[in-house]
Amino acid sequence: MLRRVSVFALLAVLTVAPALAVSATTQINLNMPSLIILYFRSAVNFTVADTDLSGAMLIGANPNNEAAAAIAGFGGDAGVTGADFSSTATATVQNFWGVRSFAGVGSSTRVTVSVSSATLSNGASTITISNPRTDLAGVGTFAADNIVFPPTGFALQLGDVQFDSDMSAMTLPGNHTGGAILIDAVIF
Amino acid sequence: MTGRLNSQWLLFLCLVTGPGLLVAQRPTQVGPKIRLTVRSNIQLEPITASELMGGAAPTVPFDGQDPGLTFQPLTREVLDLWSVRIPPSLDNAPLLVSYQLIANNGVEGALSHLGSPGSMVLCIVNALPPVDIGGPPGPRILQGGIRLEIDPVQVDQAGSYGGTLVVEVTRP
């Protein structure tokens, strides 16, 4: 009897299929490209205030007050000298550009600014822009026309731009248009 | 008496050593039953910059504020990832196929940069319906694949990303 029970147990093992599992592994690789996304201001408007041309208004140490006094009182000649007159102004545009960049280990990102159209016109009256400089947002040294920084990944790096404007040929007030600054961003 | 001892020994052998046979390397086989073959060294089609940008140009006007960045869904399919040869005796048995993706840096559900392990591509593995590519008079052969949903949000390096995919076929 005991022998018969043992045989039944063995048959049960052979006829009830056990759960089966097979597994295998494989290596998967994916290449991500270098990428740079450049954000830019498509239009920048700036207004030249009289204080930007303060040299032109300089009469002594405090130009506005003394000029007003002189005009009100017709108190005499205003002593304007050539050295006091300034026909140039410096414009600083914050967050002029933004860059997201990712690249291989050891790579860098460079943003360069240049003037692609130097003349802003209002009829025959012109303003000339020149000497563009750039820096990372908020740094403010503006030492060169380009700035180099590590890849940002998908974070946004903002940058400021500064340039000079020469208004010595400006003969009319009003809107002067047509100037353009080129922004070039590369990974190297 | 002798017959009883042999029976007990065989029962013990089946219960204890059975699970030890379940995991094997590619290609692998469990007894005479199911044979699993998996493609080796899968190189996915590279992600392109245009894909990441959703086809938009990489130069974008803005107002000086961060406009944010929304990625388009990125997918890659591996259609012929694995095949299973099923003997006629198991032809109607249900099979469960499961996947586990482990980045080279050990993180599950991702691929990691080969030179900068902290940079990862998150991936969700979705199974594609298997295709029957064999049949009588030969054994039934099923072939299957995956669709990877790729999220590059944690990527900060270009280059090659890798990981190991484990494919497991189970007959419950």
C-alpha cells in the first residue's frame, strides 16, 4: 500500500505542468544629439532721453536746473563747450538672448553678437549703432562681443547685450528704424 | 521499499531544482519546452534635434522671459526584439512577457550616459502585440517587440546612453 501511494505522487509531478519562465538580457543604446536652442528678441525699442545726451545739456555741474534757470531768466549766455556735448549713448538690453544647449562632455557654448545693420533712419536723419558686447544676464562686464559658457542642458541661460549709438547725424526727432544685431550661438 | 525511496527523491528533485532552471542567458531553454531568443546590442535610431523641438526651428523669438520647454513625445520601436519557439504540446498555453529596463548606472526605467552616469533618458517600456511567425508543420514561433516612450527631461549631455533590457517569458 505504501508503495502505491508513492507512485501516485510521482505521477502528479509529471502530469501537472509547473510554471515556466525563461529570461534573457540585451543591451540597448540610444544616441542623443548635441542641441542648441536660441531665443532672441525679435524687436527692441529704446528711447533716448535727454539725460542720455546729458553732455549736450551740460551747463555747469547741474545741467537741467541751470539750463532751466537760464531760460527762465534769460540771465545770459549758456556756456556750452564742445567737450560737454555728447552725441553718443550706450544702450543695455537685458535678456536680449537665451540659450539652451547640451553637448558632449567637455564641450562649450559660445554666443557672439555683431551688428548686421548699423544704421537706423528717419528720413535723412540717422543713428549709427556699433560696438556690440554681450555677457551673461546680470553679470554686466560686457568685455567682448562673445561669451563662452558650459552647456546648460535644458536649462535656459539668459544674456544681456550692450551697444553704442552715435546720434551725431540725427537731425530729426521721432522713430529711427532699421538697425539689427545678429546673435550667433554655437556649440564647440 | 526501494521503489518508495526513489519516488520521494524524484519529487524532492522537481520541487527544489525546478526554479533554478528558470533563468538562463540568451538564447535560453527550459527543458524541452520554450526557447527564447533575444536580439543582442540594440542600437535605437538616434534622437534628432528636430524631434526634440517637435519640428520647430531652433531659433525662437521671446520677450526676455523663460518660455519653458515642452518636449514632443519621443518613441522608438523594436519590432523583432524577441522570439519564442513553442512546442506543439504548449501551443495553447498562455504566455506572459514582461520587461525590465535598467540603466547602466543601475536606475530602473532609464538609459544612462556612458561617460556621465548622472545624465539619464527616462524610458517607459510598452509591449507590442506579439506576431505569430511560425506554425505547422513546424513549431509555433511568436515574435514580439517593444515601444519605448522616451523622456529626455533629465538629459544634460549629448552622446550615447545605455542600459540592459531583461525580457522574461512566463507560462503561469
